[in-house]
Amino acid sequence: MRTSKRLEGIGEYYFSQKLREIDDLNKQGKNIINLGIGSPDLPPHPDVIRVLQEESAKPNVHAYQSYKGSPILRNAIAEWYKRWYGVELNSDTEILPLIGSKEGIMHVCMTYLEDGVQVLVPNPGYPTYRSAAKLAGGNIIEYNLKEGNNWFPDFNELEKIISDSNSPSGGGGGEVLMFVNYPHMPTGQLPTKDFFEQLVAFAKKNNVLIVHDNPYSFILNQSPMSLLSVKGAKEVVIELNSLSKSQNMAGWRVGMLVGAKERVDEVLRFKSNMDSGMFLPVQLAAAKALALPGQWYDSVNAVYKKRREIVFELLQELNCVFDKCQAGMFVWAKIPGKYKNGFELSDRVLYNANVFITPGGIFGNEGDQYIRVSLCCKEEKIRESIERIRKSSVK
């Protein structure tokens, strides 16, 4: 049996391959320190764990659940959006809980994409946007993000891309879906109100459906923003969000899709054929997590802030250049000119200092001259990484 044509050009996820290599190195006794993966190492709030334990012990919570999720969770999401983003959502019609926001990317692609539909994906950007769009059959077009433009898209360039793709020779069918992600991963660039307003205006003018992926808005950021806070955004925006980062619940797989009723209903047509709902105690625990006070986010960010200061030291040791005002759980940095690209520096640090950092090129060629360091590692391990680099031949 041959693999399907849709898998052509789809390789194994970079981190999946690299983690196997790191595992082999560890078996050789290398004891690699992993500063590459953005998997929170901190636990959820104790009350969230308690709710899961108590609810799981009940005899009547183990059946299939609604495809649209528990009303308790949907109401909690609506309250969370109103409290932190200032966005009003109808919990019955404008919210769709997800088994992690990553599946939402795939659901959106399978709902809207087919041959001839243009998909704008950021470069650099989260690799899953590209792979999910390709698997769904969309026509992928990259739009470049550059440091000189603060990692925001160039709207003139975007309009030209759309115009060219919809020309008789461009092959486009007039329909465009665009992935956007701010606070941006991997660069940590924060959004501004003005940028979000420009983005919505651009989408309306050019008949673009924006998919805004928003999982990092609470990490090292005092002013969380939703693209849906812009007036009229629901007409052209679907937003994905997640508890993985903000609530330290990555392994619990809880996310959400929010937007106009029509968009939620359309995506549900696909999603309801792909899974049978989320374990109810997980949903109830997630509702508890969303109701946590602001002190929770302050405590999480206090840890990341301390780690980030030490990562700055590590990057200075490597003679990298970086912006100290980044958000999210990573630090993005430009490499010294003596290295061909971030892959070269990453491998040199891995093989000479037994420390893994992510090459920026995995996010697109606009990231070739950068690296990304995760904050999901204890302070002592980051300090040990610095000492290893100092004692190695990396420099």
C-alpha cells in the first residue's frame, strides 16, 4: 500500500526527528540539556488538578460528550474572553472547544481548503500552518516577515500577492485564507491595536478569512489582546486559543475556536466527524483554570521573567543579538555573521556543548539567520548550559 499523494512533500516534524537524535545522544551518555521545545515544565494550578481528580472519581462522567463541549466550559471561555480581552462571545453559538488548538488548525484547513484556494502562511511561522494547509489541498503562498518591519506583514506586498494569485495565470479562485499569529511565534513580536485594525481592514477589503492563532497572549505580556476585539472582526476572523501555555496544560489538550456562528457551524461539520468529544472532567478542570485570578498569570510570568534574564546571558555568550521586549516562552536571537545559518550554530552547540537550541530556519527561510531558545527549563539547567558553552569549543 502506497502513501497518498497528499503526503508528498510532508516530512516528519522537525522536533520529532531531533528528539530521537537527542535520545540517541543521551544513550551515549551525553546528557543533553534541551532548550528547544516549548513544552511548559510548570504544573497547572493545584485547584485545577483537584477538580480533575474529584470529577474523575464520579461514576457518571465517563460517557461520550457533546461535540460542542460542555456548556460549563463554553461559559467559562466566554467569561475569560470578556474579562481579559474585552470580547463578547455567545457561549452557545460562537465557541467551539477543541482537543488542543493544533487540531483546530487542521479542522479549519479541512473545512475551507481545496484546490485553488489560496493560503497565506507567515515566514517565519509555525510549521503546522504550512503542513496542515498542504494536507488539505490548499495553494500555499508565503508572506515574509522581516525584522526591519518589526515582524509585521507588509500590507502592500500582501495585496500584490492576492492580485497576482487571482490573475488568469495565477491559478487562484478568489478565495483566500490567511494564518496570523500575534504575539508572534517564533519572534515574540507583540501586536498593536493599530496593526490589528489594519489587519481586519485588509481582510475586509480583499475578501480574506483570517485565522488568528493566539496561544501566547498571556506569557510575559501585561496586555493580552484578541484580534476579535477589533470592531467588525467577527465578519472576517476565526481565532484559535489554548490553555497549553497560559494555564500550563499542554498535555491536557484543551483549546478553543471562537468566531461568528456561521464559522463555528462550518468547522463543526468537519470536527464532529473526527472525534467524539473531550473527557468531561478535563473540561470541568479547564473551566476552573480559566476562572483563575490575575495572580496566577503573574506567578507564571515571574518564573519566565527570571529564566529569560538567564537566557539573555546565554545568548550574549554566543554573541547573538536580540530584543529584550519579546513576549511568549521563547527568546528569538540573530546569530553572529561567522555562521552560515542557525542550523550550523545549533548543531555546533549540540555536539560541542551538549545543549540543544532551535535553529530559526525550521520556521521558514526568513529565520535562517536566527535561533530560538525555550524558557521551559529550570534556571539551574539554563545556567549549566551557559557553563557548558563557556567550556566548549563553540566560540
